[in-house]
Amino acid sequence: MSNRSLNGTDFTAMVLAGAEQLQQHAEHVNSLNVFPVPDGDTGTNMNLTMSAGVTELKRGDSSSIGVMSGILSKGLLMGARGNSGVILSQLFRGFSRYAAPYEELNTLQFASALQSGVDAAYKAVVKPVEGTILTVAKEAARHAVFFSRRTNDITELMEEVLAKAKKRACMTQDMLPVLKQVGVVDSGGQGLVYIYEGFMQHLGSGLVTSSTAKVIMYARFLLLTYRRDLMLLQLFLPQMRRFLRKRSSKRIILNFCMIWSFLLIDNWAKRKVPILMRKPSGKR
């Protein structure tokens, strides 16, 4: 899979990861359920809705995101439970309508598909209320459309979408008095955040982002340049740290450390050059 596009195969894996993440936190979502009715079933309803969609999705076998998103949408619509489940199904219904003619989506198209889902969800609700899952989805999609003009990396875009969704979910408490009174965030909005977290877990494990690629190229350059005296690499560690702080998340840093270790080991194995990362003590 390219990090510049999202096809049906990886879309399916993304949804499966999102459904699993939601299932694991369904009870927590239930505990947040105080609006519109404090019946504590939002997590259950969203989980049942996603499970119905996943069941249909597993029956599909296509690399086309248009085909697979359509299958998911059908399953969600047929299995929608409660208000939150209906809204969730509409989000993916709008997404699938946009994605229908495509084999894969780039960042601009993925963002537009998210926005299409929001438009469909708002139209399906007679009186949309802000401070709910609708608001979280709307703000995340709006930010996706904005940020998609700055990146062609699907993973980076999804990172931004997730971050915006989390931020907006936290702000729902200030938008609905009943949430603020109880001291919780909107349950449906938090449920959507869990789904997006699952999306990001899949993308993060399966892709190498452009930031990571830069780190790899930098590490290879240093090794090729100073392969005869690896101790000189210590001189560049401060610059590398600054590079990572400016451009990388924790995931990128972990990727760098792993790749750095492999490159050092590979260099040692091929050239049998001693790798001495400690500073000389002066003793002989």
C-alpha cells in the first residue's frame, strides 16, 4: 500500500481496526451517555452498528475502495441501532457515495469523502444538535479538507483528523450544559474518536510516512559517509535530536531508532567494523 493513496484492501483493514477499538471501549462510551437520554447504551448501539457493517465487509473481496465502502455502508444501514448508530451509518453512507467511482483515494479525495459523510449525516437528522458526534465529525472533516492541501500522505492526514476529533470531543462539554453539569464529553463523539484511533493504528503500523523517510535517508547518508569511523556519528547526535523534535511524533522516533539499529548492525556485519558508541575514556 502506498502512503499516498488508500485502496479497498487497506480501507477494510482500517475499518476492522476501528471496529475493534470501539468494541474494546464500548462500556466507557456507555458510561458517558447522558444526552439526549441517559440510558447508557450509546457504546452498545455504535458497537452493534459497526459489527453489522464489519460482517458485510468481511464478505466482500475487492481492492476498490468504492466497492468496499459501499458494502460497509449497506451493512451499517441495515444494522444501525439507536440515534448514534443511525448517524454513524450516515457518515459512512456519504463517504461511500463519494468514493463509489474510485479504486483508491488520495488525500484530497479522502478528505472530500469524509466531508461528504458529514453532509449526509446532517441531512439525515431533523434537528441537528451541536456538541454531539455530528460536531466532532464535522470539525474533523473540515480540518481534513484544509490539511489535505498541505500533504499527500494519508497517514499524516489521518493523524490530523484524529487530533482534531479528540480536541473537538473534549470541547463538547462546553457546548451542551448537561454534559458540563455531569462532567463528561459527548458519548457519540467519543465513540467516533475510538473508531478514528483504530484507523490510525492500522495506518501507523502499515505505512512509512514522509517524515520517517527523511530520517531513513539521513541515517543512511551518515552511515555511508562515516562508515570507516562510526564513532564520528556521535558528533551528529545533537543535530539528529533537533531534527526529530521538529519533525517527528513518538511513532516516528520509534521507527527511527529501530531503523538506526538495523543499519548499524548491517554495517557491522558486512564490514566487521567495531561499533563503539561510548566516548573514549583515555585509558589504554
